[in-house]
Amino acid sequence: MNMDQMIEIVSSKLKLIRIEHGYTQDKMASTLGISKKTLLQIEKQRTHANWTTVAAVAALFRNSEILKTALGGDPVEIAEILAHQGIDRPKEQTMGGRVWWKDVKQENGFKLQQNLISKHYRILDADNHRWYSSFDVDEAYERLDELVNS
């Protein structure tokens, strides 16, 4: 996935996310810091949201089931990976990949997984804490080797 693909996905789901949260168009536009006219254009799929709006949707509607299902996981994590070209630090504990993930490689208590929807990679430790996330498979394998050999 890249930024343009995330923009397309979020733009196409924006109306459903708004309805899921019981927001009027006025409230949604105000919450996102865009005009109602812009929101209507996005909802009617005449235009796409910009990256700033997509990042705001990811952050403000992080728990949206529609958004999580469309992106295959935590919207903020995916936006962060795209914005920073990866995440390389220990993060919160995950569910270990029971939903949306396939194991790619396991070694010395670490496992490399790929998201089935967004196709990004992550490395989890034995307690399912996320150590690394990226869309670059080569970087993911390199980081796994570093973690296993440290």
C-alpha cells in the first residue's frame, strides 16, 4: 500500500465512517477541519480527500470497524508507516496476528508477519509486542536479522 492507495480507500469509506459514528455532514466536516462542500465531494466520490484529511480520519476514527476492516488493521499505524517509511521501535502489545496477518518467518522468539489487506510487514517478539513495521520486505528481513542476532 502507498499513500495514494490509502487516500483512495479512506475517501471511498468516509461516508460509511461518518454514518457509523452517527455524525451529520456538518459535524464530520467540522471535526475534520474541511468544508461541508469538500466533504460532499468526497462522499459522492467526485474527489479524494487529501493526505492531511486521511491522517485526521485515521487518528480521530481509529476505532472505526469500517476503517480497520478496509485497511486491515490499525489506521494510525498504517498512516504512520506510510508517512515515515516504516516504524522502528517497540510498541504496544498486539493480538499476535489472529486477524489480518500471516506468518512469514519465525526465528529466536521473533516473527515476521505480513498484513493480508495492506500488505505491510511487522516484527513481533514472543510476547506479541510490535518491534518494527514497514512496507519494504527487504528492510523487514534485515531488521528481523538484526533483532535475532542482537
